[in-house]
Amino acid sequence: MPKDFRKLFITRAARIRDAFELLDRSGAGILLLIDGKGRLERTITDGDLRRELLAERRLEDTLEMLPQRTPRTIAPEAGSVEALAVMDEANINQLPVVDDYGKVLALHDRRDFDSRILLSTPHMGKDEFGFVQEAFRTNWIAPLGPNVDAFEQEFCEKLGHKHAAALSSGTAAIHLALRLLDLRQGDIVFCSSFTFVATVNPVLYEKAIPVLIDSDPASWNMSPVALERAFENAKRSGKMPKAVLVAHLYGQSADMDPIMAICDAYGVPVIEDAAETVGTLYKGKPSGSFGRIAAYSFNGNKIITTSGGGMLTCDDPDSVARARHLATQAREPAPHYEHTEIGYNYRMSNILAGVGRGQLRVLDQRIASRRAVFERYRDGLADIGGINWMPEPEWSFSTRWLTTCTINAEIFGMDAASLREALQDQGIETRPVWKPMHLQPLFKGAEYFQHGSASVCDELFATGLCLPSGSNLTDREVDRVIERIREKVCLSD
Ligand SMILES: Cc1ncc(COP(=O)(O)O)c(C=O)c1O
């Protein structure tokens, strides 16, 4: 549970001994003396109590004798800069936030202002540096080498894939997946609309046409209902897609059984954009192991990272060999430089693959930590109405890569955008959820198939918020976010 400043409340009826004990138990270094009407009368520190003892007062005396002292406080509207200025001026480390009636709404702690809380930052383990050093020692500073080979193999072992190619990014993996399916100019690709633009950009690289598919409210990912509709329409118009590109978001898989059943029935291959679902399970099987090809990302904000990087996986060894070929400028095996088709510089460096090998070893811990962060938010805000967490259907094991929720402004008292701005002001980074592709100027005019009478992902975009979720967040930091959110609810009452 979050550190609750109400546990620091004490009244004049308490004894000096009680105050010492409470200070000791709470470890907060400050108590809040509250009058009969619940208003803050003054603060009490260890030093205040010791001065009373030096003045010949006894431990069994009550706090009645404590002199009146107007406490330094701050109004709830004040931002972090103002609060820090007051603390600096008064040379104090804690500052009660008090409303017009003198009631305490929160307690600022200087330590909370010293560091910003970011959305999702890299979290290294203990082995990464060793693999990187080995690359330096052996001078394998190249887009190939032993770390690359080992990372591909170890990734396959960890996630149950047959073959993998380590690449410079997740976007590169998606692009190569489309090339492997021989996507051509004018071909159609059915894509999740609710995703990061990197899912769909590679469709544009090939001058193909994205048709955008809405989300399922049960998973926030591609709606099988909208997908079926898109296929029925394609059949009628005779414009079948070359591929279906399914994005799995925020650590949770799409509902793959119905999606695969539909795509198999129409004989269209599936590419899984599993950039955000390294370690996620769908019905016990890894996300990315359902379609023909999968793409993963190790970008700096992901659950495990190589600072930048990606992986393409596929059961067919020839396809993965061809992906490697295309990723190395499609250079033909000749002593001179021979090229017959367009290629790319997409391979992962041997140094970064070393980071990836270390990160793979801590993947399970990172998942457990991210899930624990989510659970702490859920429990700490359980009594606050209007916050709805991203659902985790019974078939899903989400890594909770990002803790995401929607805010019902009427119940919560403010909308997601206002909450984001308010938290930003307190040094806490949150983000809106992805803006759907069909709302992006880049995809203006693209065909879009909704899940039902209203667009699900429009609503998610209007109300969604991603909270700080890093596996390296401390409990104290998560509690700080919880407290700040709770404070906003009190304010908007
Ligand atoms: C859903 C999704 N797809 C694709 C990507 C692209 O991955 P990368 O940044 O490694 O190119 C990302 C992340 O950045 C993503 O979140």
C-alpha cells in the first residue's frame, strides 16, 4: 500500500512517548498534529519532542504543552517548483499540502522532487557488460559475430522459436517480414489501427495499401469481428489482402485463435508485430508464435532492450536466411559486390547483441517486476472510481509492459489529458495510449473497419493513459505516482 500520510496524524491527547513511537514506526521524520476538526495545527519532528524533554517534560506527558506554531504548508494547486522553493526557504524536507479549510491532502517529500519518474527506462542486469567486453576483447565490433549468433539461438530457446534473425530494429523486422511475403506496390495489407506507426510504416515503404482494423474491447488488440468484416468486404470487391499485420500492445497478445481461424480460412498469412510482447503468452504459448512471421523490438523503452534492435522469427529456415540476406544489402555470394535486388543495412551489431544476451537472462525477472508494478497501482487505487485497467482476458498472460488504463472523466473528476498534465507538473511522465492509425493524417483516406457501431480504439485513444511502468521503479516511486493520482481525485471533489 502507498505510504499514507494519514498514518502520521496525531492529536494533543497523545503522549510524548506515543509521538516518539509513531515517528519511529513511520520512519517519516515528521508527524502532523491535527485539531478536533481535522485541521493541521502544526508539524512535530524528533527535535521538537527532544526539546520538550530537555524542558523537563516527561515521556508520559501529553502533547497539550506543545507550543502553537503555524506550519509551513502549500496549496494543492502549487506545482513542484513552488513546493521546492518553499522547502528550500524554510530549510525543511517535508511540506504538507493543505486545502482552504486547513485539511491535509498530501505530504510532499523533498526526495520525491529530486528525480523525475519516467515511463519506462532501460534496466540492465549483471551479464550484459561482460558480453560487450568480450566483443571488444575479441574485436568483434561488427554487424555479425558470436554474440549475434548466440543471441539468435538463445532467443529461439527462450521463446520456443525455430529460427531468428537479429536486426537493427523492430521496424526493420516488420519491413523484412513484408518483403518475405513478396509485398508489392498496390498490394493490400490488413493492419491493426490501434498501434504505433512503426507497425504500418513498412507497408508504405513498399507502396502497398494499409486497410485498418479496429480493436477488440476485451484485449484492446485487433478485433476478430472487424477483421472478419474486412475480409467479407474484400471478398465481395475481389481485393484480398496479401497479409494481415497484427500488433500486440502493452504486453498483451491479441486473441489469436479466432484471428488465425479467419486468416487460415481465407488463406492469408499473418505477421505478428510482437514488438511490445517479448515474454507474453497466449493460451500458454509465446506471443509471436502463431503467425507465419513475427517481429520483436528491443528499443530502449521495451521490457528488455539492446538500446535499439529487433528480431525476426519464422519456422522456415529459408525465409530467415533470406531475411539475413536482405538485411545485408542483399549482397550475392560472389567475391566481388554483386546485387540483383534491393537490400538494406538492417543487421544487429555484435556489441548490441551482447547486451541482448544479458537481457534475455533477466527477462523473467523483468516480467515479474512489471506485473508487480501494475498490481501495486491496481491495489493502491482500488477505491478510486473511474480508473479502468487494460483488461487481461483469461487466455492471456500479459507482461504488463506498460500499465495502461482508461479514465472515465465523469466518475474520476478529470480526463486523462488533464491528469497527464497534472502528473507532468509533479515530475511524473505518463503518455497517452497510441493514436490510432485511421486518425493519423498520414493514413487519411485509408479504409477502416470498426468492431461495432462505435470505434473501440477511438474511445481508447480519448480516455487512455500509460503510467510509469519500468521494472526498475522502486515501490516508493510507484507510491508517489499513486499518491499524486489520489491527490488529484481529492482536489476535483
Ligand atoms: C507496436 C510497435 N511496433 C513496432 C515498433 C518498432 O520497433 P523499433 O523501435 O525497434 O523499430 C514498436 C516500438 O518501438 C512498437 O511499439
